[in-house]
Amino acid sequence: MDFPSDPSPVWHPFTQHGSEPPPIRAVGTEGAYILAEGGRRILDLAASWWVVTHGHRHPAIVAAIKAAVDTMDQVIFAGFTHPYAEELARGLVRRAPPGLTRVFFSDSGSTAVEVALKMALGHFRHLGARRTRIVVLEHAYHGDTIGTMSVGARSVFNAPYEPLLFDVVRIPFPNGDGAATLAALEAACAGGDVAALLVEPLVLGAGGMLMYAPEVLAAMAAVARRHGALVLLDEIMTGWGRTGTLFACEQAGLAPDILCTSKGLTGGVVPLAATLATEAIFASHYSDDRARTFFHSSSFTANPVACAAALANLKLWDEEPVAARVAALCAMQEQRLARFRGDPRFVNVRRCGTIAALDLAGSAGYLAGVGPQLKAFFLERDLLIRPLGNIIYLMPPYCVTGDELDRAYAAIDAAADVVGRG
Ligand SMILES: *Cc1c(COP(=O)(O)O)cnc(C)c1O
């Protein structure tokens, strides 16, 4: 496929068309690389916005998509079902933390979180309980729809929409042992009107790759439950091995009431999302009263082709040494990150599973000029690294090699000496 002549009518996401360079023209993808015009091979260290797990165009996933589309395209999912969704739902229940017995399909991370919030509120409404408040973490990110912006951090990203965003209770990001967070959660729950605690387990992604301990996650969940609130986990970024385990909550020994997954669910090849819920939440909606129906749908709910891709992903986790590959990547990241611990040019050098992050010292803020400068510096070296302001992180596909990571870390080292100085 060729590129038509300019000007382009495309309006790109998170892109200031008034100041940013024109987009790079991708012509293909392969393993850890985005192939671009002119024969460029750009190492995808952002996993194409955190979705690609095994690598681009994994042959097993591509084959599954081709086979599915020869059989079935979109089929209305109310009043109908199909083997791709049935088998996938069973596969997800089998791999998810215990107690999550019901699977609701949608098509993006934001939608999966919207569904989770609606399930939680519907649950208490149908039980006749007055629980409508949602507790979230400072710096949270759960998506870009009005509902998910409401439960996320307020910032320059959503300032224009602020008048429409609903109120939630925000508790501090858990540093160290999380004492302040737990105290704030305890206080928030004391009124007895909290429906749910919603958090990203172990890593707050868009909030700045902020990491916290599994013990604190477990303790937060315990407080919420002691007060009768549900525990909702947004595993959209953390799922599918990103934090070292299939789901991050496994590290906390935590089985939530609702779990949202998307991004790596299909290996990052095509869009799909699922919201998993406990039997109790399904049961509160189960009735001969039609008013208790869970009224949510997206046109492309449980798209068979996307479900086939996700099934192929699950099969890869079963049949290939994916867990071992993830463990090896964790170790490779740690080895290379180590030399930056104690380097005065960086602060907050950290890692959770396959995700490594470090902040360039002395230039904070997403809108600080340093972010675009860093991004340009890396792109000149054919490395896709998209800093969040001064926060540099590497979230590679699991097929990345040690040599490729060496190139990335050498570039980070070099960037620190030239970007943002004077
Ligand atoms: C990406 C992301 C979302 C939103 O997913 P979309 O598919 O972009 O709507 C929600 N929560 C977290 C933690 C994410 O990283």
C-alpha cells in the first residue's frame, strides 16, 4: 500500500499538529520492529503503546486471525454466541485469579473500565445498598472516555472536560509501606458508601510508571473488603506478563472482584477487551426482572476474529516458554538498569517485571520541553522510546534481544548528557 499525496486529513491521537514533526510512515511490522519508509527499522521499545507482548505479527496469532475470518466475521452478541468467545471465556476464567467466573467482552481498555464501574454500581443498586462512591489512586489512569477520565488523575489532559467529570475519592499514591494511603482509604470507606476501590496493580502506567509493592496492594484490598467495598483491578497495561507474572495481582495473592484486561489480550495484534467478574456480581444482575439486565453493549462485542487472536495468545502462553522469556527479559532489564542506580543524572531508577523506568534529573512535568527532545533524540537512532515528560521507560516486546536493549541503554546514557542541558 502506498501513501497518497499530502496534505493528510488524519487527526492523530495525543499529537499537537501545530508543533510536532509529521508522523513517521510505517510500512510494516516484524518482531520487535516497526518498519518505516526508506528501509528504516525502528526498535519498538514502547510496544506500540503497551499492547505488543510476544512481538509484532506473531505467526500463530496471524494464522488464527486468517483462519477465523474465513469462517466468521462480526456476529451480534446478544441472543447469539460463537465458539471463539465461548472457548476464550473459558480460557480466561481458567487463567484468571480464582473467583472470576464471568467474562464480559468489549473492545478497548477504556470500555472495559466503564463496564467494570457500571457492574459495580449496578451490583449495589440491585442489592438495594447505597454505595455509589469510587475510590482511586492519585496519578491514576484508566482511559480517555468521560467516565474513565473521571476516575483518572485530573491534569492538562482532561482540563477542558472537567465540568463534565464526576467526583471520586482520591487517596495518595502508596510510597514505601503505604501507611498514608491505607489511612486515607480507611477514612474514605468509613462512611459505608464506597462501592469500589479501583486501582492499577503494582504499576501506574500513564501516571508516570510509578511502582508500588504487592504487599501494599494486598493491604488496600483488605481495607476495602473489610468495609464491604468491591476491589476492581485495571490490568489493562499490567496483564499478560508485563510485571513478570501473567497478571500483576498474582504477586499480591489477590483475587479481585472485577478484573479488566485488554492491550496484551490478543498479543497486541487486534483490539479486544474483557471485564471479568465474580459470580456474586453476575448474580445480583440475574433475575426475571428485565430492569436488572446489564445494559451495556459495544457494536463489536466479542468480535470472532479478535477472540481467535486472543485464543492464539492463550495457546502461546500454554505451549511456548513465554513465562521463561518474560523472566529472562526481567533479568536483562535489571542488569542494564543497574548502572544507572546512583547515577546523579537520573532519579527514581526502578523496575517492575519487564518494565524499566528512570527519570531524567531536574526537568519534571509532561509539558516540559525535555520529553519531545528525548523522543527526537531516540528516534534519530531508530529507537521508539516515548518518555512521559522527563520519565524514560522501556516496555519492549518479549522477543527483544540483549543486544537490542544494549543499544537502547547506550542511547539513554548519551541522551542524559545532551538533552535538557542549557
Ligand atoms: C491503556 C490503558 C487504558 C485504556 O485503554 P484503551 O484501550 O486505550 O482505551 C486503561 N487503563 C490502563 C491502565 C491503561 O494503560
